[in-house]
Amino acid sequence: MRTSPALRAAALAATVTVLFPLAGCADGGDKEAADRSTTSPPRAANAATGTPSGLAAQKLTWKKCPAPSQAQGGGKPPSPLPGGVNWECASMKAPLDYAKPDGDTIELALIRAKAVSAKKRIGSLIFNFGGPGGSGVATLPAFGSDYDKLRARYDLVSFDPRGVGNSDGVECETDKQLDARYQEDGTPDDAAEVKAFVQDTKAFAAACEKRSGEQLPFVGTTNAARDMDLMRQVLGDEKLYYFGISYGTELGGVYAHLFPKNVGRSVLDAVVDPNQNAEESSLGQAKGFQLALDNFAKDCADRGDACKLPGSDAEEIEQGISGLLDRLEKKPVQGMGARKLTETQATTGIAAALYSKETWPLLEQGVDEADGGNGALLLALADSLNGRSEDGRYDNSAAAYTAISCADSRERFTLEQTKAKLPEFRDASAVFGNYLGWGLMGCTDWPVKGTWKTPDVSAPGSAPILVIGNTGDPATPYEGAKAMAEELGEGVGVQMTYKGQGHGAYNSGNACVQKAVGGYLLDGKVPAAGTVCG
């Protein structure tokens, strides 16, 4: 079964947010401690003190981009943009540890497509598509045509954040070990399954420490934000022009907090709630994916006999999906090759297809086929989120996701705490609740302490930041946009709403959203707060 480039790109844009708690969100009770953890960066990262070791003066060598590495997801070299414009790639040096600016450096992978008009060019528009763990170098070309209008006045630029892809990518388990890991039961029901789940979590953390232990303390969001400010200077821009999606909104908020005077025109789309703790964030995702599944089932039911799934209404269709998962728990069906479609892999595949309304037909087909004993399509959908290529090799997105998430968050859930929270998760979603509830243990055995309880994104003095929430977003529920706008501060966070389905707003193609975003980024026209696009 072949996974479409669009689906793979969508998965990278919000990858593995359904496997573990959302990054950077933990107990929000100790806000003062969180403030201290983010408002006092080492001197070398402070915008007022210049750049570490003169690295801002480095000259980048831009060359035609090669094919993405396996760590980035593999595939062919990026295709030219409309008009034949080629993508260019380079690497930028940054300090491994900003507290030791004259110490070791790392290489960060960058990609760009030049602006259409050098005369009208504003600067570089830097993208982060989320995860954390998605390769910007691989993802930006996949979405390039969607954002090509913005190239009228910007170089389109993205990068692999530290620990991701070709930017000193974190390494943990082997491909064979990951195959075995994803076949394990992610929603254990008895003592033996719980023991296996706990051992698997410990083994993954141990593998990361063994293979990448020296870099694990330095891969968090605060350092990625410092890297972006260094990038801004290396690219020759007085301000940072930024487009952050999913986790990229958290990164953008942290940047704005650290460097408010350096913020240029910025857009945050599919917004992470900066105030939620790990439990609230994961519970919100359970509700978000359940809402998306409800909408999918209603759409299917409304099509009557054209819908392949059994049931006369949305409730019956969802009962059929739950029944399929129950059967897969007891007896997996044939997937691809020697791999079976398990309950956990089916749940992952369902979640992957809910990221975009365009992939709802794949979800319908996949569930129908799995119900008949053919799990290939749902397994392919799961592979797209897990970062597995058709040849059985994995990118490093899962490893990077965990490393960045656990470097950020201080929260570490015990087995007993996790079990106590499961009933509320099950109430939130019969399909996704158990899955996300058990995911709370993603950082339990991590060898590095986290930085904060919740990220501080307050940014007094920053330029306006456009914050877009999608009412049907499964991965970053709509309420996060309001919270982010409020935390950025009065006169900074400008909230607008898209009444749609899927993860994100701009990439939906909605003309109203794209006009508002283009009006701000290209012409400096800030939309009225509260603008609604349907």
C-alpha cells in the first residue's frame, strides 16, 4: 500500500502527537517557577548581548537540495516550484550549549526557495510545521505549492530543529526494534500487557540515552528558539518573520517571549494551548479526535448507501469502529507482509486519517477493508504517522519527538498515576481515550530532567502575532488559540477563527483564511481580532 506524499506531509506536520502527551504541557500550578525557567536565558542567547562566538556572521553555502536522508523521511529530491524555481539547502552552525557559546557547535539543516521579486522582498519567512520532530527540510517542499503565494515577498525557509532529521538527529531504537515496538499493545488490559508496556517504555528511553545521551539535554524548545534568532541574523533579517503550525505555535510563542523586540510579522496556526498541563493536553486531544471522528461518522451517515460503513446514523457507525477495534485487540488481521494490523496500529491509522478531511475517504475504505480482514490500508496510515517508509526504515521523528518533549516538560507520570486517570480518558473518547491516557508515561523513564511546567509565551512589546484556531481540529483543539492569544498579551495576540475540519487552517485552502494571512504577511494589514472564516 503506497502512502500519498500529501498524507505523509500532513503526518510530519503534526507527527506523533497522538503517541505521547503533547510537548511542553505539564502541571501549570507552578507558574512562577515556569516563568523563572524561561525568562533568564544564558547570556549568549540574549538578543541584547549579540551572538555566540560571532556565529551570526557566518556565510551559508546554498546548494541544490539532495534527496532527504532516511532521518528526514527519505524519498526523492524536492521538485521545483511553479515556474521552475529550485529548492536550495545549506547548513548553519549553532552552539550545542548556549551556556557555553564558545564550546562545541552543531550543524542545523536549512532549506529555502527564493522570493519571486528581489525588489519587493521583505525577508525570510521561517516555517516550523510541528511535531516536535518533523523535518522542516522535508516538509516545506511537500507543502510548497500551498504557500507559494507568500513567496511573492519572502524567501520561504524551513529547517530541521536540533535533534531532528539532519540537525544532529537523535537516535534511539533500530528499525527492527521500532517494528516490534509498534506491534506492542499500547492500551494494556492485564498484568502481563502492563508489564510489557512499562518495559517497552523503559527500553526506548535507555536506547535514546545509549545512542544520543550527550545531546539530549540540549534539544528542547528554548534552544530551538535561540537557534531561530541566530538564523534570523545569519539570513540578514532585522526581524523574525515566522509561520508556526501545531507544535510550531509553541515554538513561536517561546521565541516571542525570549525575543519580543525581534518579532516581525508572525502567524500561529493549529495552536497549542500554552496553559494546559500534560493531563489536560492529552485529554483535550482525546476530545478533539473524538469530535473529528463524530464529524466523520456524521458525514458518512449523511451519504446514506454511498457510505461503505454499516450503520444508519453516526452513533451506529462509531459503534462499528469500536467493535472492529475490540476484535483486533483479540485477533489482529493481516496487514502488510509479516506485520499484522493490531488494535493499537488501527487506532493510530484512524487518527492519521482524521488530520485532514481530504483523507476521510481513506479512513472509510481502511475501516471497511479491515472489517473484512485486510488491514493493509489502516496499517499504511499508521506508518505515515510513525515515520515508517515502505522499505521498513524509520525516520527519526519518534525519537526526536520524545527527546524534545521530555527536555521541555518536567512532568513524569508513574504507573499508578496513569491508571488513576484512565477512566476520565475513556469517558472522553471510547476510541482514543485509552490510547492517549497510557501515553502519559512517554517521559516517565527519561534520563534528562525537563525545563518547565508550562512554557511562558508572554511577549510584551512584540509586534502583533496572528493566532488561528480551527473549530474542528483534532490534534490542537480550538480552545488553544484563545489561550495563546491571551497569554501573548494585549495588543500582541490577535485571534481569528476558521470553522472547518482537519489540523490547521491555512493549508485547508480556505480563501478567507488565506486572504487574511496573506494580507498580514505580505501587506502588513492585521486582521480584526475575532475575524471568523467559514
